[in-house]
Amino acid sequence: MYSLLVSIARILLAGIASFMFWTGAAVLSWLLLPALRLRSHGRWARARVCQSAVRRALRILHAFMHGTGLLDYDYRQVGALPADLAGRPFVMVANHPSLIDVSAIASAWGATCVVAKRPLFRSLFVGRLLRYCDHIEGGDGSVLSGAAVIKEALIRLKGGLPVLVFPEGTRSPAGSTSLRPFKRGAFEIACRARVPILPVLVRLDRPILLKSQRWYQAAERRRVRLTVEPLAPIATQAN
């Protein structure tokens, strides 16, 4: 009976966290970010101020999940970016074991433009948010859309903003230490822009929020431990 009550409580808390995410995204998209953009001048300044607001909101969300025992993750415990990358554009590449790792990475460091899937840009809740923050639409997987992604990423890097790419192209295999084959886009972007590559390792002690998993299934059992670790930067040939 006690175990059942705990499971129900955790599912309710997960529901609150999900509500906070989607409601917060809508408020940011339709109210706060448009107002912030009016106070900033220049494309990159507007992107940075919007990303900063989203980052603060994500930190509140993660603090709630940490405090309620849903997720053992604290952005304050994530290692700092390497000193030689401070103030420089670079390409960040990370594995993608769960839906939650995107918000974890976004809450940890400064402004970074993420290559995100096309359906998200069409979402009523997060589409405007992604565009206001100058994130990059990932396209449909065709050669032409891939070239467009590279072009947009190079524009962000030239503007001084780092770019985050998940080189597997989708979430990593569930419950496996292996990764899917990497697509070459992230590395081509880095070489063309002559910027370093920063590998980031995301670890989960059990698989959650997989493609086939509902949000309430992730909350049924014990707290999940998530870690985000920046690794040593890799210089490109032209870097």
C-alpha cells in the first residue's frame, strides 16, 4: 500500500513538472520573450537575452524536480566549460539518452543554439520560443535540408554563439552503453567554421523519457540520477 501511494505521489509530481514546462513555455513564447526582444538591439543580443530567460526558467523547473525527488540533477554541480572556450564560439556534441538531457544542458551553461527537430518549431507551445532564441530547425533529413542546417549553424557561430548538435540525429539506444552511428554534420560545421568541438557526456542511471515512454512512466519508480560532463575540447584541423 505504501509503495502504491508513493508511486501515485510521484506521478502527480511528474504531472506538475510537465504542466510547469508546457505552461512556462507558452508564457515565455507569447508574453515574456516578445517583450524582452523589444528591449534588445541586434539579432544576437536578442537571442542571448531570450536564451537567458529560458535558462532561468529551466533552472526553476530542474530545482522543482530535484527538490521533489523526481530527478537527481543540479546544474550548479555541472563542471564549468573549459577556460580556453570562454567567450568563443564552438560546436558542442552530446549523446542524447533522454528527452530531459536537452533542458539539463540548456540550464547548465550560457547561450547555445540547438539543432532541434522540425515538428518542435511548429508547436504552439515551444515553436515561437525556439525561433526567438535563434535555435536551428533540423530539417527533414534530406541533403538540401542538411545543407541548410550547416548554413544556419555557420551563421550562429560567426555571430559568436556556440551550437549544440546531437550527432546521432535522435535519442541514443535505450539501456545501452553504445551510441548510434554519428552523422557528419556537426563535424563539418566545426571544420568549416574553424572552431573547436566540445564533447559532452550525458549519463542516466536508468533509461527514462524514451521515444516510446510516457512521462508518467518515468516517475513510477525511484529518483533518476542524471549527470552532464564536459570533456576535453577537440581542435579541428583548421582551428
